[in-house]
Amino acid sequence: MLNIVIFGAPGSGKGTQSKLIIEKYALYHISMGEILRTEIENRTPLGLIADEYISQGHFVPDQIIIDMFADILDKAPNTKGYIFDGFPRNIAQAKALDKMLTERETSVIAAFNLSVEDDALISRLLKRGELDGRTDDNLDTIHKRLAVYKEQTEPLHEFYKKQGKLFKIKGNDSIDEVLEEIMQIIDRLVY
């Protein structure tokens, strides 16, 4: 199976690139950000809990995310692969993902880290907040989210590097250039 993790700081282009990769390779997209936003919009019990954390710039606790992710993976259709967008966000979640995939006799083949400078991220997120009205895209929350990302998610670099699966991509390049670089790596791994 073609299982791909795509991670990066908020505003790095994970969602954009995930959608383009899905079109090219017909993968099933699991976006924790979209799932959480839907839960929040629908005011589900989980959505209310998640909203408390997210609106303060914090990540939702691991066990809630891992349990939700396992449920989503169990309900996902049979496919030739998955793209995991926004999950895992830390080492505990990465280990949980590896365990879940091993139980399904598959594994992650590549982890793409979209790397973008903080100034560019802040600019992108503020624009997105204006356009989409996302409450988590205000300057105060953005700074908190970037600090949490650096503390919790950046260690994934080393986790996937040790497995030989890490590919660092310059997310400042154009959308098409970023996609082309990712596709070249996927094609090299698969074909």
C-alpha cells in the first residue's frame, strides 16, 4: 500500500498538497484538521472538547486523537493507500500509527515534511483567517500553534529519519513545484 504522512507547521500547505497527491495517486485522504473542524461545527461532545484546546492554540490530547483516528481508519474504504494529513503530530501518535498499520499488514512508505519560514506561515495563516473566517487563524493563536508545533511535531523529523522515510520539502516554493518534488519521490519509491 502507498501510505504517506504529510506534516508541517500550520499553514505549510499540508491540505493543499494532500488534495493534489490524492488526485494523482487515488489515495484515501484522512485529514485530522478537517475531521476536528467538522466535529466542532457539529458541536459533538468531542468537538466541544477539541474546540477548547484548539481555540487556545493547543493540540487535542493524544488519546482522544488516537482513538478517533483508529475509528476513522477502521471505517475507511479499501484503497491502494492513504495520505495522513495532520496525523501524527508527535512521537506517541507516530508510534500508534505504526502499530495500527502493522496490524493491517502495511506501513508508512514516506513522510513528507513541508518546511516554511515562520514569517511566511504567519502571513499565510492571517490571510486564511480573513478569507475562511477560521477562529484559530488569529495572531495570538498562530504564535501559540507554531510554538506547540516546534515542541511536539518537529521531533517527527528524527523519528521518520531513523526509519529512512523522511523527505524534507521546501514549502515556500510554488504549489506546483512542491507537488512535482513530492511526486518525483513517490514515483521513485513506488515504480
